[in-house]
Amino acid sequence: MITALILSMILYPSYPNVRSEYLLFWVAIGSVAVSILVTFLTPPVPQNTLDDFIKRVDPIGFWKGEDNKKRLEDFYKKIFLWLLGTVALFFGMFSLGYFFLLQSWQGFFCLFGFVFLGILYWKKEFGRI
């Protein structure tokens, strides 16, 4: 952030006729370069600090934690349920729109999709109906 501020204060007054999008690109490139350089030049963080970070943040993904596979499966399940619920809600909203426009067949199709995906969501989330 400080690098971006310093680069902005140098580049923008030095090149007033250049569009700011182009200067912003060079500010971003310079900030990334300085960030990578500082990452490799500073000493690593102590292991107990990393352990406290893992306990506080509880990261998932490619992190080498204890039961990361289980948490990653739970994360994928939550993402799937989120997508399922979003599509179900869109089906419900479109069904209302089709019914208001007196297009019954499309409305019934979307209503069926809404009910079907809603039941599927309920079974995946709560295990039973």
C-alpha cells in the first residue's frame, strides 16, 4: 500500500499526459514486485505464530492442517448447496414472472424446477423431508 502511494506520487506528476489507466497498471506491477521482494528478504514467521493463525482463521484448501480433507468436503458441500439454492430461487422468481405475464407453461416449468430443487436442497441440508 505504501509502495502504491509512493509510485503514484512519482508517476502521476511525472507523466501528466498519460492516461491514468496505464499509470495504474505500472503502479500495480511495481507494488507486486516490491511485495514479492519483501517476502523473500524478510525472515519467516515463528511456528507458534502460524499455529495461532491456523486456530484463529481456520483456513481450508491446500493448507496442511489436521483434518483438512473433511473440512474441504464440507466446504464443497456448502458451495453446492449455495448454487442449488440460488438456482432454485431464480426458478421461483421466474415462475412468478411467467404467471404474471400469463405464460402458464413456462410458469409451471419454473415452478416445478423451484419445487424440485427446493426438495433436493432440503434433503441435502437436513437429510430428510
